[in-house]
Amino acid sequence: MASNGEASGKLLSAALSGEIIRCALAVHSALGPGMLERVYRACLIQELRKAGLEVATELPIDIVYDGLRIEGSYRADLVVGNEVIVELKAVETLLPVHHYQLLTYLKLLNLRVGLLINFNVVTLVRGIRRIVNGP
């Protein structure tokens, strides 16, 4: 059974994910598919900040291997509220590697919840994947 802290953390992540998705839907509704990823990123950051959410962009992720620290090996598109990683795409099709990329970011940043959002779809709901790392 989860402790109260774990249960409230799950609720917070779920509510935060919902708010991020609401903001992404607003961006997609205004712009539609076919833009570059960086355009969607800038507009989503604007929507998230308008909603009062804290957003870190291009957050560097270090890798440590056998005592060797490789700084800034990866960059997470967005981390919202220090809790949810948002990886943005504007591709024809999400591939399994996109899913694994987000899982890797979650593990490296020790976060539980990530959203993979592909804006290059007619209906955005079909381009959203919520990924949870761990139990």
C-alpha cells in the first residue's frame, strides 16, 4: 500500500499531466500539424507559463559511466514543475526509440512521469503517450 506522500505525488503528477495536455491541445488547435518542433516548443512553453506552471527548457542530463561523468549528454525538451518530463516531436510516426528515449530521461533524472507528444498528427490525442517509470 502506498504512503500518503506517494499517493498525493501520483495525484499531483496526474493533474499536472492533464494540465500539460490541455496546454498542448490549445497549441495544436491554434497551429495544427506541419510546423517545426521548435515552433511547438516555444508555443507550448508560452501556454504552460500562462497556466502558472514552472517550466525548465533544454534541461541538460548528465551520464555517469564507470566513474566517468559525461556532462550534458542529453537535453530534455521540457521539465514541468520539476515532476513531468515532456518530450516533443513533430514527426510522421512515433517510433519505439522515442518511447525508450523518454524512459531513459526519466531514469537519469529520477522522475516517474513523462509525456511524449507528437504534434504532427491531425488529432493530437493520437500523438500523446504518457509514460510512467517504475511501479
